[in-house]
Amino acid sequence: MSKIYILHENDEWTEHLTKRLDELKLPYEAWHLDKGIVDLTAEPPEGVFYNRMSASSHTRNHRFAPELAGGVLSWLEWHNRTVFNGSRALNLEVSKINQYTALEKNGIKTPKTIGAVGREQIIEAAKKLGKSSFITKHNRAGKGLGVQLFHSIESLESYVNGSEFEDSVDGITLIQEYIQSPEPFITRAEFVGGKFIYAVRVDTSEGFELCPADACQVGDAFCPVGEEEENKPMFEILEEVDLDLINRYEEFLQASGIDVSGIEFIHDRNGETYTYDVNTNTNYNSDAEEKANKYGMLELAKFLGNALEYSMS
């Protein structure tokens, strides 16, 4: 029997989707790809396949899950199965350099960024960037891993040459201009089936390691979801959005082979918009959704159900 197959490495993140699939009485099977095989002598089962592999899998001791997922996706695509967030999407998920080059290629502005491998090269890159304030981040990250703010080369040198330095799992550290917003928040636009569903404003006053999802509560001590002031929710779905920006994001997703995504952006003091993250393993915050009566995982489950029905017709 044809079903929906979910490729992933985190049960806690995936159960929010499977609950919705259960509600809609849709057949599905979850493939946990921390370990496994790719049998190129066999054909994949019939159905539709949705990849939600995460760049942060190594933080859950699933170091090679993205590589295994890449092999599985190649196998599925070879056999012309219906795949959402396929190998092209995975290529962007695990590399911010790939994200930024793809965004810029599609006319979407990103912060000035230099990638470096090696401690001396990180310092050299910061000097080359020539900004009084800048951040470092991991090229393969998720959850804001490795994000540090610096206001001088000297403070960067102390960090890079000290015991607290944390290298990216792929060895590439990014040095990026610091975009200072007049207000302490970023915005994340959510897309399902390549189409916009809503945007959520995220309060960043507590720090960098934030993500607008209940899933962040699972073992992520630095993602303070739910710690909200009475009159100031940390995550809030917006009523008004820049439709021109949304249209450009939809065109970018189509050009990049991405079906499901959360795209994060920020405005500087001059109102200029910078896009800095494309998350193809997107999750959602239930408090914000309940207040707005909009539900990302429900929309995703419906999308996958429609795709399954179409594939069987």
C-alpha cells in the first residue's frame, strides 16, 4: 500500500507531524536515518517521501544522518519517486554557504559573509570583512549553534585561541556582519508546498539561540520557548507581511527545489531586509499558532495527504 514516508533523525520533532497525520487518518511510516543501509539493488516502496533531516543532527549524536539521508534521497530520485525537500534542499540545509549563494543568485540580500577553515584564517577573515561588529556562526548548524557576537578583532582572537572555541562540525566557520535591528526581533516566514502560510515574529532579547518551535524544548536548554512575559509573547504570528518579499521567497523556493521551509530575516536601522537562514526542517510554536488559529503541521499533513492521493490516481 502506498503511504507517506518521513525521513528524519529526531522522534521528538517528528511526532508533531505524525499526530496530524493520525488525525487525518493518513497512512505513513517514519524512517529514522541515524543508522541504516541504502540498498541500490532494490527499488523503493511506492508512496510519497518527505525529508526533514536536520543540520543539527550531530548535536543529538546522529553525526552521519544527513549523509545517509543524502544517499537515500539519491536512491529515491533515481527511481522517480515523489520526494519533497529532496537532495537539493538537503544541500542547502547542511550548508549556510550554499544557502547564501542560492539566495543571492535569486536576488535576495544576505549579510556580508566570509567562510574560513582554521583558527588563523577565521581571524584573517574578520579583518578582511572590516566591520566594527560581527558574528561568527557554524556553516553546518541549526538552533543558532556557534553564534557569537564580537565588537573587536582582539576579542575574537581571545575566543578563537582560547579553550571555549567551538568548531563547526564541517570545519567551516562563518564570519558575518552584524545586522542591528532597531527592535530586538527577527521574522520567520513559513512555507508549505512552496506557498506562504504565515510569518512569526521572534523576540531575540534573550540571545541568539532561539527557534520558533515547541521542539526546541527537547534538550535545548538555550532555546527558551514558553518563557513569555504576560504582555510580550516571545513568538507571535503577524497579521501583515511584505508581500513582495514573500513572492521573492516563493520564487527562490521553487528555483531551489524546496517544498517546506522556514526563512528567517531581519531589518536594519535603515529598513533594509537581510535574509540569513533557510530552514528546511521547520517546526512551529503551538502557543503562537493557537492564538492565530493557524497550524503549520496541519497544513503540512494536508499537503502530504493530497500528494499521496494524487500519486495513487
